[in-house]
Amino acid sequence: MLDIQKIRADFPILSQTVNGKPLVYFDNGATSQKPQIVIDAEVKYYQEINANIHRGVHTLSQLATDAYEISRGKVKVHINAKHAYEVLFTSGTTHGINLVTNGFASILKPSDEVIVSSLEHHSNIVPWQMLCEKTGATLKVIPMNEHGELILEEFDKILSEKTKVVTVNHISNALGIINPIKSIIDKAHAVGAAVLIDGAQAVPHLKPNVQELDCDFYAFSGHKMCGPTGTGILYGKEEWLNKLPPYQGGGEMIKEVTFEKTTYADLPHKFEAGTPNIAGGIVLGTAIDYLNNIGFENIQQYEHELLEYATKRLLEIEGLRIYGTGKNKASVVSFNIDGIHPYDIGSIIDKLGIAVRTGHHCAQPIMNFFCIPGTIRASFSFYNTKEEIDAMVEAVKKAQTMLS
Ligand code: 7TS
């Protein structure tokens, strides 16, 4: 059992009022709030060991380098990567995905195919489209059903020897559906395709095991898992990271530079050009420690209770429809009310202190599938409560009355 009030006390922002009302923060899918221990660790870095990494022999540079590499090691253990050098620091999921698509530009041929799913965030669609435009390869899409679940029989039909990459998110940001990624990875590998998993929405809720999944790449953002913004991780299997060319050229990613030829550094530095977000990378390790102390099993169990409670309470509202009704879901409820634009509900409940996201959630193909402009999305974290859900339900009812 989690002591939610004790956990809430770790997050200073949660005791704020917004528009004169206690803040109810249900926009965790966009970014999570940060516990004091994470905020303190960021400050402590700048107060005590700020220096550039991997370059100075001086003590501070060594301390900063050690702290950065210790954090990489924590991530390695957290996601069960085989080697720490398979863990690349990035600025977020978007950066990680673009690093991979950039690399595939020198691998794909016009006869090749890339498969994405219909549940993707734009950041796992557009880079692959750009890659296909550049290489002449064809983009194919795994369709979904009315519940927001991917149709695996259709995936089987589009998967072939031509498929070179398959990419899918672990959990959909717009609907909260948890995808059957293990089965997708195994099927893709059977035809020799590489697989990238977009884990942006998964890492706040679960601990991915990249060796067990056997994915080739797993990208995620630190800011959605209690870490600082501008941090992220791209896990890549050693074989693939060695095969892909560097993403950016610059300092730190080289072995030797002459005007005739430059040779590249070994992993992971080959993909880490320039001065990174050193403080952020270090503090991401603090955030991971914090989450592990709470325990992902506890988090999942509690968030599932919140999901069930919110679903039941919201469905009491007349004319309310939930999108993403598949069985396997994370703590996200996306909904609309008959005849009312999601933006209008979002704006009114904001005045009542309730923070939700409204709109297409950077997943326009999903909205097109349901023929809607967007949804109201409440995404819950382990620090949210049933009382907050009650407050949201009352606020939505009030907005409905005002708008009908
Ligand atoms: N992939 C998924 C599944 C996401 O949900 C997001 C961000 C990204 C990729 C991009 O992550 P970034 O950290 O690089 O920006 N999703 C959301 C969201 O649902 N609301 O705001 C951002």
C-alpha cells in the first residue's frame, strides 16, 4: 500500500493553488511533476560539481564525468541493457527516434518498407516519413479497431521480407492502450526487420526489460518519469549502434580528426556529440532511484485503481464517450461529451484548477480514425487521488451544464 499523502508531500508543486483552486494535475502524459529530491539534485550539481565531462583531468571534471557515467549505469540496470554503452543520453524521445531514422537513411533502399502503427505520436510518424521520402522506401501502417487496439492479423499481412524496420509505441499517449509489443517484436524479427519501441508513455508506469523484449531500440524521455526536461535515453543493441552512422558531428564523438579523414569514437560517445545536458543526465538517475523506491508494482497497482475509478465515475456523465476501450490500458482516460468541443471543457475546468490536455495530443491519425477534432485527456500518476478524480468529474459536469 502506498502512502499517497506522504508521496504528495515530495512534490512541492502539488500543494499549489491554480486560479484560486487546489491544483489537480492530470496532464502527466505531457510531463510529470518533479519530487523535491530531483529538484535538489539539480541544484546540488550546479552548486558542487559543475564542470564539462569527459575532457578535463581536473577534479571537478572527473566528479561530473563519474556522476554522469554512474547515472548511465543506473539506466542500464533499470532497463536491463546488456552493456552501459548501449545506453545513449538524448534530449528526449524525439531526439532518440530522429537519431535512428537518420542512421537508417544510409541503409534503406527504394524497395524497402517501414511499418509504423496507427497509434503513434507524431514524433514516431514524421521522422519515418522523412526517412521514406529521402530513401524512396514505402511507409505502411498497422491499423487499429474501434477499441484503439492494433489489429495484429493486418500486421501479419503487411509484414514481409521487404520490411526493414517496424516501430510502435509501448503505450499510446492519446488512448493509454498498452500494445502487444513482444509479439510485434518477435514477428518483425522473423522477417529480419529491426524494431524501435517508443517507450515515452511506458517508462512512468513500468520498468522495460529490453533484453527480454529483444527490441533493437527503445526510446524514452526523462521528463515523463519525474526527471528534468531535456533528458532522454535511446537504448540500442550494440550491433545496430555499430552499424548506424553518427547522428551529429562535433566534439566528443571522434577518435581522430584530420582534414582528410575523421574516425569516430566508440559507443556510446559516437552518438553523443557536443556538451550534453550533464545535470539533467545525472538527475535522471535520481528520478529513477526515486521511482524504484516507490516500486513499479505498487505504482501499477495504484494507478490501475485510479483508472478503474475514473472510468466508472466519468461514465456516469450523460453523453460522455471514452476513446480507447481496449482491455490492456495504462492510467489514461481520453473522452468527449456529445456536442461539446473538448477545448471548451478543458478551458472551463482549468478555471476550476483541473489541468488536463485537450486536442489531438500529437496523434492526429487517431482523431481522424474516430472522426473527432480531439479529446479531453486525463492522465494519472501515482501521486494523484480518487478525491482529485471526483473534483474533475464535478468540474466536467459543471462545464457540461454551462455549455449545453
Ligand atoms: N512518443 C510518445 C508516445 C509521446 O507521448 C511523446 C510525448 C513523445 C513521443 C515525444 O516525447 P518528447 O519528450 O520528445 O517530446 N507526448 C506528449 C503528450 O502526450 N502530451 O504532450 C507530450
